[in-house]
Amino acid sequence: MKRKIYTTLALSALTAMTLSAQSAFDIYQLSQGDLRGTARFMSMGGAFTALGGDLTTLSQNPAGIGVYRYSEIGATLDINLQGVTSDFLSNKEKQNQTKVACNNFGYIGTISLGSSSVMPFFNWGVSYSRAASFDRKYSGSASGSPGSLSNYVAGYTAAEGWPTKALNGYQQGYNPFQDAYEGSYASWLSVLMYNSYAINPSNDNSTDYAGLYNGTPGAKTFDVVEKGYVDEYSLDFGGNILNTVYWGIGFGITDISYQNYTYYTEAFENATITNANANGHTTGSARLDYESYKHMSGTGFNFKIGVIARPINELRLGVAFHTPTYYNINYDGWAQTQYRYQFSPGSRPDYNGYFPNNSTDGCDDYFSFKTRTPYRLMFGAAGIIGQRAIISVDYEMRGYGDLNAKDDNGNQYNDITGDLKTYYQNMNIIRLGAEYRLTPNWSIRAGYSWQSSPCKTELKDGSADIYVQGPDNTETQPSFITDNSTQYVTAGLGYHYKSFYVDAAYVYRHRSSDWVAYPDYNGADGRRVYSPTASLSDNQNSIVLSMGFKF
């Protein structure tokens, strides 16, 4: 083989590089939202499309600003206690973390145009809101798992017909991470695995590659840390017409950041490894360590419009529409593999034990692209019972089926956009809320919210072709998440005295997901090999406190 093989040094390798392209799963990750806002808003399950008089309306239904007759300033503090339990081949592990943040503050100003005017009030407002938090940690380990990341990479490397010289260089100065081979680029995952000896050809000129898995299940572990947020800064205007119809328009600027660190390992006792003495393979013990890091950040903008109608004093009807948020995203990241092996007894009598590590560095790169999040369409109705009770219900549709991706020049990534339409569907959200005034100063509240899964069945059951390499074959994180439904159960208490108010809320969120190490693949015998998959149960308990002043 043209790769150097040392008989007294390492036949292990560590290769690192920076990635530079996104997949459909990255676009989906950036589009996620959360139930966030003031304590009153959250304690009523977010069912405020037909209501107003709350700072959160600036980022939900801007028509809610038209309800105001007094100016207001307020802020909200969150304490989040999160626990994520992973079930990996019936082995359960739990990761906990606690976060404290100010997720909302805002100001609303009112301008009186006179009680006899068709529009007695014109209002404006500015606010900050944390629309989503990506913070999550989870891990797992299990033995007796079939398949290997290396076999998955070997399979598609062979299917694409990449020769070894496209992965290891065919001329002086050629860099397989950056330079095209005969006008096209090999997968960076293929380059990474080949140069760490985790995939190997049958001979020098072969395009048929073998991975480590040789039919004997092995042990696998993973450790994932996600961090990030979506922050929105809103500017809204609104008013009311004859105290019957309330309207509002809004403009939002968003700041987004998402980080993912994944550490994944495999260990096999009957692995297919490179024969150091000749072309071909032998068997032995092997361990593959894989690390990857990605960071996506950028800014975006959106517009909102909404209307609330009061046909009778006891009824409110609301509708709101949010355009997609249009993002410019910067993407950078890094990945490395580390491979060690030990020959089977008798195949290498001159050496007993794992070969030590040898390392080589890859190259750096950066990437930018454009994308848009789902549009949002909301309908709501609220009943006012006397002067003491409110019952509210919302329906929202988020257009996950309309996600897309473009390069930095605005040219469509047709493959990624096609994957997005294959993998994702529109999300349906139901929100219920109630408030009861115990005394002139005290109120109790409760709410519930349910979100359907935006992931299609074809993505969840693996019947769709799953592509994780990105438009230029440069994505090096093969793992991905499929989300199921999300539920919120909320309750709260409110107190106001003259112009001052304080609200408290308790919010319980349950979200279930599946973490998939890499896409399923067909083995050498033609049988389907299913990827290691961990079921994630994400439970978050939040205490929310809001304070404000009306004047």
C-alpha cells in the first residue's frame, strides 16, 4: 500500500480537520423554538393569540399591543433544572444541569389620541426575548451492538467509487481535504477514516473498502454536549379601532448560536484490520474514537402581523402570522478519529499489545450559508367570564415543510432542500390556558401545550435515504436527532398592587427524541445493519419570575 505502514511504531492514526458544510439536520436544528416569555404567559401555556396586555405579545401576536391603555416596563428571570435520560440498548444514563437566565424584558409606550377618535390609542413597544435554548447534555454506553461507523463510511466510499489516491493524495502538494480529484471532492468522512486506517481497500487500486465490523457485536459509547440560544429583539406598533378591533405589526432581529460537541467510541474483539505485512486484512481487537465539534452562529430578521377582534365583551378572537426568519449563518467545526488495534494471537508474534498512537493534522476552513426558519400561523379564541376568569385556546402551525438552504450567494442547495422536504413536515401546536382572579389583587393560572413531531415517519423508521455529508461532502458529524412530540404543563400565581405586579410560574416540559449515531447501511451480505440509537427523555422544570410596572 502507498500509505506508510510501520512495523515497530503505530498503525494507529489521529487525523483532525475543520468542516465546512451543513446538512439538512443543521437547518432543522436552527429552526427550533420553545415556550418562553413572561411568567403570566408561560403559566397559561402560551395561549395568548386572542389576548393582550402582556409583554410577550410583542414576540407572539403583535395585535396584543393594541390592548394597552397604559405604558409598561417589565423583566423576567428563569431558573431551569434539566435532566436528560438516555436509553441506549436498555442501559440508562442521566445528565443534569441548572441554568439561570433573564429571558424577557420589554417596554410598551402608549399614545392617547382621544376617547372620541376612531383609534383612541396608538402604541409602540420594544422587547428582548430568548426564543429558544439549545442547552442539553446526554451520554450512553452499551455492549453487544452490531455495525460500525467505519463500515457505514466504507460502504458509501465504495458506492461513490473513490480510489485511494483521492483519499490519500496522488501528487505532491495534493490535499484531499481541500483539492478536487478529477474535478470532484471525496467525502471528508471518507478521507478522515481512510487516513486513520479505520477503512481500508482490498488492494492499492481498489475502490472496495472494508470497515472494522466483522460480524461480532462490540461496545459503543457516546457523550454529547449541546449549547446555544435564539435571542429576538422586537419592535412593534399597534392600536385599536373603536375598542373593538386591535391590530399590530412587528419587526424582529434575531441572534442565534448553536454548538455541538460529540465524542463517540467503538471497540471490537473480532475487527477487520489492515495486515501490516502484506496487502489485505486480518483480524484482531480494535478501538475507534471519534470526536466532532460544530458551531453555527448568525443573525436574521422577520416580520409579524396580527389582529384581535372583540365582537362581544365576553369573546376575543385572534390571528397572527410570522414570516420565516431569514438567516445568514457562519459555520465552523472540527473532527478527528483515533484508531488503535491489536493483532489476533499468533498473527504478530513479535508484538503483543495495542499499538500506540500516531497523529497527523488536517486543514482549516470556514463556511457560510443562508437559510430560513418555518413560518408561523396562529389562531386563538378566549372567553371572558364575568370579571374574574379567562379561558383561552390557541392553534398554531409551523411550516417545517418549507425549510430551505442556500449558499452565501443565494443559490439554492437543491439536494439539502430536497432532504428537508423528505425528512420534515409541518408542526401542529395546541395551547390551553386559564386564569381566575381570587381577589382584586391575586390570580391563579394554569396551562397546557402540545407540539407534534416535525419529523416524518420516513426519517424515524429509516426508510428514507439519510444523507449527512452536506452539499460538498464536507460535513463530518454523522450523528443526528429525530424529535418526537413535546408537552408543557404549567401553573402560576399573580399579584398586583396599584401599578406594580409580580407573577410566578412553574413550567414542566417533556420532550422525547432519538439520537442516531450514523445512518443505517447495507452490510456486505446485503442485510440491513441498523445504527446504534439512544432514546432521549428530556425533562425540564422551570421557575419563572416576572416583575413590572404600569404607568
